[in-house]
Amino acid sequence: MNKILIIGSTPHKKVDNIKWTQPFPNMEKYDSLIIDLTSFPKNYPPTLFNNIGLLKKTARIFIRDNKEIFCIMEKPFKILFKKIPLNYSWIPFPQKLTVNPMLLGRTINLTDERFSEYIENVEKWDNELGWKNTANCSFDHIAINKSQKPIAATITIDKRGKIHFLPKTTKINHSKAIKLLIGLATREEPEEYPWLDSIEIPELNQIENSWNISITPKKYRNLFSIDDKKITKAVQTILEDLGILTIQSIEFDLTGLKGNIVVKIASTKGKVEAQNTKINQLAKFIENQRKNEKIIIIANTYKDLPINNRTNKDHIDLSMKIFLETNNAILLTTLSLYHLWKKVITNQISTQEASSLIQNEIGEIEI
């Protein structure tokens, strides 16, 4: 049983709770922390600074031990002569995090599906987040606003522990919001498709000798994972093998290091068609972009089917195909990208030919 401690919120059954003004217990025995900054005291009770010190130490131990912290945000509470807001001073590298109070915003675009149920209950938000690049730390967006700025995000340190910063819910009461976070803290990662491990990957020795890289089959099979994050990483790896270097920007997006290339990634249970909400969002992005960028859509179509069952199917409807052709955009299914990659590493075509195909064609590319 995942042992959870909630700091600063109303008590819940089956989890422990402590108020900000009470002496903090030994927190190392817990598997997850839920920190409610909306209840952070604005006065200076005698125990507060000692508790913040204990929480700062605990946060570092949680990171070391690969545990999670869920933080419901509040506007920064600044005190005289201190640059770092007191209510955020417990996090590792607090000087790297920026929490900018904003007028209530309403535009919310989810970028991490794990938090979909929680973010669905946030109608308004009042903070934008920023993070200064730090060695061995990643800053991944959970949700962004109209300006593409994060309003919820995850900090991961040393590829281990995570701190999730989330806005307050406005559609449900606080007690229900905490219940959702308890569910997130106790929920295991979704189980992978049973057929994933059977996907053919050329011999490791052949790949390592040809490409001078160290890989594992799972790294490439994740192109068809149930987890969109793993798909994004697999796409990035394969594009790198094909000579297209990218960096990860907004969740599920990749931006080319050289040239105006933006890679958009989507999963769908069927073909690519405008009726799909995610595809419709991508179409609007393509239509509204003004930077003369080359848009590459990588679509994991028929995502629940084993890859052998995806052949001989239509992967894009006619209207979307015409739309892509007239907007300097291309579509590759994850299946076509996988086939193209296999052709390159088995020396059927060159890296340059594959890279040129992706960067110069328009419309659907079928491999």
C-alpha cells in the first residue's frame, strides 16, 4: 500500500494529514507527498520555518529515492529581504523556479495525459511557471496556456524523483481535488500492450556496428507504446538515427535543431481525420503557423492494434490528406516511420535519402 502524507489540507481516509502549523513528523517513511500551498499560513507561527527546513530535506530524500511530490500551487508568498518566495523555498534549486502571478486565465491545453482528469477540473488558473535550465534536471509541461507557457509542470531531478506543480481546481471542491491526487499517487503506470515485445528489431550487433550507438530493443518498440511520452522519445531517437536532430519542447512536440522543422505527435484509435479532437488541434496549428515551418505529423494510428494488423488500412482521410499537401506538411504513421528506419539500418536506403524524403515531401508518406 502506497503510504501518503498530505500537508496542509483537510483530512482524508486511509492517508495521513498534517497542518502547516503542527510539528512535522519523520516524512521519509512515506511513499508520496501531497503539498497544499493554498493553506500555507501568511503569519509566522513558531513551527513554520522549522517545518520548511524539514520539508526541504525530505524533498531531497524523495528525489533520491525516486518518489513523487504533488504540489497544489498558490501565488508566491514573498517576505522582506528574501528573493525566494517562502511557500516555494522547500524545493531543490528554488532559485531556478519562477512562479508568475497572472490575471485569471482560461485557456488550458493538456500536454501530459496522466493528469487529464485533474486538469479537466481546472477552469481558471492564476500562475505561469518558468524554470532555468539546470544540469541533471528536466522541466516537463503538464498543461500550457494560449501563450504556450506552462501553467502546470513536472520537475524531474537526476531522472529519479519528481515534483508536480498543479493549479487549484475550480470545478470541484478541494476535498475532491485531493482525492484525485491520491488516485494519481497510488496508480501504477498503464500496462503495456502484450504484443509490444514481439515487434521485430534488427540484431543489436548490426545496429551498434553500423551506427556506433548502444541501444535496446525496447527503446525502438516504444514507438508503439501505450504511453505517449515513450512514443515521443522513440520518435526523437529514430529521427536522430535518420539524421534529423531535434529537441523536446512542449510535451509531445519536437523542434528541429537545424532548419524550421516542427514534429507533432498524436495517437488515435483509427485513422487521421478532422473529427478527432487531437487531429483537429494539429490542423489548426498548421493553419495558423506563420513561420514557414515544415510541419511533420507522426501519427500512431490504430494504436490498440498489433502492427501487423495495421497494414492494408487507410491511415488518413482524403480531406486531411489534401489539407496537408496544401500546407507544406507531411504525415508519417509510426508504422511507416518504423519501416523507413528498418530500411536505413539494414542498408536498403541511405540515411541521407531517408532524411531528404522526410524533409522535402508533402502529404502522406507511406513506407
